[in-house]
Amino acid sequence: MALWLDMLRTPMAAPETARLRTMRLSWLALCVTLAGAVTLLDQLRGRIGRAAPCLIAVLLATALVVTVLYLRAKRRADAAYLDQLAERE
């Protein structure tokens, strides 16, 4: 069997669980919110004053934390899934 065909038949990631989906969608929402806050920084400064850059910093820190947590959970789920597949064979 050709290597590329073997790679196509081999699952490379675990099916997405509800928890991983929630984490991924939360990360996506944080990124969109962060992009919007950076784009609208002048308007935010006009409305909430000097707290606007702090708000952006909090959004950025939260997005970084959620990224690390998601990647760790995803790596664990993928490893467990691949181990389970290896045990079946």
C-alpha cells in the first residue's frame, strides 16, 4: 500500500468531545472579541476611559490561558485515542 494511502486511512486526531468543542468555541469567541476590542480601541477609550487598555490586556491574557488549556486537553485526548486504536490492533 502506498504511504499516502496508508496515511489517509490512519486517524490522526480524536473525535471532538463536547468539552473540547466548548473550549474551542470559547477560544474562538475570545479571539474575535479581542480583535474587535483592538479595532475599536479609540471608541472604547471614549466610553470607559483608561480602563480600555486594561480590558484588552485581560482579554489577551485570558485568550492565552484558554489556548494553553485547550492545547493540553486536545493533546491528551489525541494521545488517549491513538493509544486506544493501537490496543485494538
